[in-house]
Amino acid sequence: MSSRRTTAIAGSLIAASFSVVMILPCTATADDQGTPSTKGGKAVDQAPDGVELTTLLPSKISVDNSSGKTSITATVKNEGTKNSGNVRLLVVGFDGLKVNDVKGCSAIAEKDLPSGSNSGFSCPVGDLAAGKSTSYAVSATYDLGKKGKICLPVQTADGKKTYWQQGPVPFGTANPSPNAPATPLLLDTDNKPVGPGGDQLPQSGAGQAVLTYGAGGAALMAAGAAGLWWSTLRRPRRRPAGS
């Protein structure tokens, strides 16, 4: 085999190995949000005939263990047969989940926030056509040492009526991963922080105390996966011949 061919093959193997290294870390990012869900949602005020508004949240989010940052996609949908009229979507955070920004939306003044919430944004959906939906990119932080909830009310533009409200519904895990790069959290699951004496999860956000705003009927589910770490094994020393 010529040295040129040997060099080409070796180069290909190195390139393939490098590609694997580059691809694998992308499997545990905040963008892996699973199937959207309406868990924790209910109709409140009577909507106009032919209008059926709902919201969707990801079934799973991932929180960066070092920064506490996560991303969430919030969707409002009209499953009816007529246009919704002028409506708005609120994205509100509670307890350990703080909403930092929602693209295309305006921050709600602190004095106007719903009772017990720590942050919120108002999104002008407008007149949503029948069968159509609109999604919003939510940037948030999650204090993994606490429980965290999010709420999505769909209201008339003046806020006098709430046609639908999802939450406050929790994101959490019963199996925290303090030593992994990210902790996966499932919708409608109460967060169970690491117990006393264990490794402490990182704190994020202001950490200010807020009132509990519970969502009834939240089911505890085993969620997430502990980080898998391999320890390096020491090779046994070879004994001298004849010993």
C-alpha cells in the first residue's frame, strides 16, 4: 500500500472520528422539546360560537445545569370553525421558573402580574383564523433547587375575558441530574430537588421568594436520566518475567 493511500485513509478516519465528536453533544439540548401537550389546560369564560382556543407546551424541556437557561415553545391554536376575534396570549412564570423574554411580546409590568407570579409577557395574537396556530419562542431560567410552573392564559385583547388557561402547570423531574450538562424536565411533573447531603444543584435567577400557585392534580412521574460517567481504570502493572 503506497504512503499516499495510507495517508488518505488515515485522514478519512480522523475526519469521521471528528464528525462523531461534533454530533453527539447536540443530542441533549434545550431544543429537544418532545410532542406539544395541552396538559393542565381548561376552558374558562365562554368563547364565541365556533371559536375553540387552546394552548400547547412542550412535553419536555432541558435546563442547562450551569446557567439555568432553557427555551420553551408556547403555542396558541384555534381549533374552532370561526375566527377568534382579537385575542392575546400571556406567558407567565411561577416559583423556580422565570420568563426572561418572549419574542414579539411585551413584558408585563410588575404591578400587573397575576398573583404569585414572578414574570410575564403579553403577546398580541390578533384575529386567529379557524384551524390556525401561532407559536412564540420563550427564553427562561429555571432554578433547579425549586419547583417551577408556567401559565398560558388566552384572553380577549382587553383582558376582560379568559377563554382558555393552561396552568400554572409544573415542569420538573423526580430524578435530578446534578452532574450532567443538562437536566431534562417533563411537563406536569413536580420538580424534586436533590435532597440534603447530596450534590447541590446550581442556583439561578434572583432567588426571590414568591407565593405558591399550585396546579391541581399534578402527577409525579420518574423523569430524566442521571448523567453516566466512566471512571478511568488503572492498568495492572506487568510482572517481570520469571517472578
